[in-house]
Amino acid sequence: MTGFSLLILSTAGSGWIYLTLTGNIGTFDGAGLSSNRPGATGGGENVLVIGSDGRVNGNNALGGGSKDDIGRSDTAFLLHVYADRRHALAVSIPRDALVTIPPCRLPDGSWTQARANAMFNAAYSVGQTVRGNPACTQNTVEQLTGLRVDHTVVVDFKGFAQMTEAVGGVPVCVPQDIYQKDLSPGRATRGRLLLRKGEQALSGKQALDYVRIRHGIGDGSDIGRIKRQQAFVAGLIKKVKGVGLTPANLLPLAKAATKSLTVDSGLGTADKLISFAMSLKNIDLHNTKFVTAPWRYHRDRVTLAHPDADELWAALKADRPIDAEKTGSAGPERRAPTGPPSTEPTVSGRGITVAVYNATTTSGLASTAARTLTRNGFAVSGTGTVARRDQTTTVIQYASPLRHQAGQVARLFPGAQLQPLNGRGITVVVGQSYAASALPAAPPHTPVTSSTRSADDAPCSNLSYG
């Protein structure tokens, strides 16, 4: 979004481009917004960004299906722009998360009843129209978070693909060859090769396939896909900011960006969009954080983890940062008892959120640790891989006030070092000692199949979007 704002801002001085942008921008009906909305955030601003996989306007050529298919949402994140207009936080909301969908307006003007334990992405399909229901998703986010959504932006398949083409592709690292069956598991055969393994720049339909694929990369979960989408968005922003700002480059970018959008009436003209973009011009990529709302598994779905999610929403409502910059380490504090236990210890992780990173060459280790944590009641905010993958000992990093909680985490990782840091939260960086106890039957470097491969398996882990 910040990359998009830079793009629009750069075109503001050209009247003919200005008129082109105004003609491209679509809006949705605000009559479907709830009459009982949260109050304004303390100084900051919240923008809901929805990735739509509706098939109208030629999008079925990219996503398959019929142009008459019901509009659906593929991904969503809430972008909090801090009051200083120099920092932003994008919070992804899992599409499979079980939530309460509040009353929403139907095409005939009537309103639905609230629906509990519904998947979050079902809100966009309320009313069963081909264009979807952005207002219902906004109502759901406002009720879920207690935050007022100041603007809502919907991005479709075609515009997204065209933006990646306009910047000349976005660099990614694909962990394995990807075939049609990976994108569409219902296929009887493997189909043709869609993406080759390794580091490359993706654009157009290939870029779209990469961010949409769920079962062919990682553990097949929406959580794993969210991490990949966040990294891709960061890469796209970097490319937008790095492209030469000449008229020849700007017009294709501007057209692609605005053609991809359906927005609320508050952003529905070029002058409103440019005004909003100007307010974000000082936000750099390194000041934009991407996180996932705290969650835990609930059968084959996920739910938001409380009170962690509540604390996140409260911080954003007060316009407080959720993570102070880590300025250094006080060094290892102590070691947890050594030696693998005969059985997994009984630990209560209720109310404790942990991020997990793999610092070894053993594939899928972060996901294995995440499953162990969630079995014991911990909420896992995400998994990933560090650049250096030669760590022997597992390290549990924590903010000083969370020493007791970090000790609970350490009980699941025999031999781990507890390491206090300046900052907030708890992070587990798993080393080879954990692989030896967690995966006794699988030696390091053992290849894994696509069905068990994790999002932290990428072969080119030094690729950075920072």
C-alpha cells in the first residue's frame, strides 16, 4: 500500500494521467457499513486491504472458473498508519479464522443476522454477488478488532498481475518445482510446470500463482501462505520504489494500480487518492512491519488467540508500536536442563505468543516446533528461516518482563538458551540440537516431499526485501 501511494503521488503533477486515474477507480456502496462503528483511532489511521479472487472483468482468465462465480476474498490485512506518518504495521488476518460475522446488507436492502463460528473470508461472499461484499468484510474487521477502518481497498487478480509486469517482476525464491496440481489439488495429473525451483523474478500470472498457491509450497496451511504473501508485497513495494520515475514508466504503473482497485467513497476520486497518498509519502519499507494476528489451531481451522490479539488491537487503537527496536542482547542467561525427555512435558502456553525461526539446514523444523507449541496451548504468530543456518543450540529470546513465560517455552526445548533482549515478545530460534530430539528418524538434509515441505524450506534464504 505504501508502494502504491508513492506511485500515485508521483503522477499527481500530470493532468492527463490524473484524468486517467479518476476514470479507472471503482467504488463500493457505503450503505452496507454498520451504523454501530468503533470510534476513531488515537491519532493513527487504519486501511483494510482485501485481495479479491472474484472472476469478473476478465479475472477468470487468470484465476479459472466462470465470470459468474460468487465474489470471494483470498487474503486480507489491516494496515495501521501511525500518527507520525513514518511508520506502518500490516496485520494479516487468516482467511480460515473462525469469527462472528455481524449483520450485513444484502443486495435487496435487507440485513442478515449475525453468524458465529464462520470463516473470516465468508464475509466477503455475503449476498452471493459476483463483485463480493467489501462492506461486510469491513464490518467484520471492525467488530473483530474494535478498530475503526478509515478506508477499504479491494485489489483484484488482473490489476495485481499487471502491476507486477509494470515493475518488471518481483524477486522470489521458489523452494521446489511447482505444477498445476499443486495449485489445483483436484487435478488427476501433475499437469505442466508452472514455476521452477530457485531464485527468480515473477510477474503476471506466474506472480499471481505464486501468492495464491497453498498446497504446493509449505505445510498447505493458509498461515504459511500468508508469510509468503507478506514477503511478496514487501518485494513489490521495493520494486515500485526502485523503478525510474519517468513518464514512460509511470503511466503503466498508474493504470495497473488503479485498474486493480475498488475503494470506499472516501478514496473514490484521483484527488482523494492523491491526498491520501501524500500523507504516506514518508513511510519507507524498513519502517513497515508485516505480522499475522495471533492465532491458534482449532480442529482444521484457526481462531485468534486471546488475550494476545486483544492486546494487539489495543496497542493499535492507542497508536502504540507493538515491538520496540532490538538494540542488542544481554547475552545468554542460563541453559534449560539438557537431554531429550522421554515424553513431551506437560506445559501450559495459555496467553503466550511465540514466533519460531529455523536456524538449521533441516527442512520443516520451524513448522515442527510450531506444532509442538500449539499442542501445548501456545499461540504461534509465524514461522520463518534466518539467513545463517548453522546454529547448534536452540535460543529462546524474550523481553525482560516475559522471563517466566520464556521459561515455560524452554520446557519444550531441552538444552535451549534463554536470552533476554531489549524489545517485546518471545522468539524461538531452533538449532540442530532440537532437530536431533524432534526428528530422530530423519537425519539432517533429508529431502522432503511437497506434501510435507514447509514455508521455511526455501533454498535461497538470503533473499531479502529489507
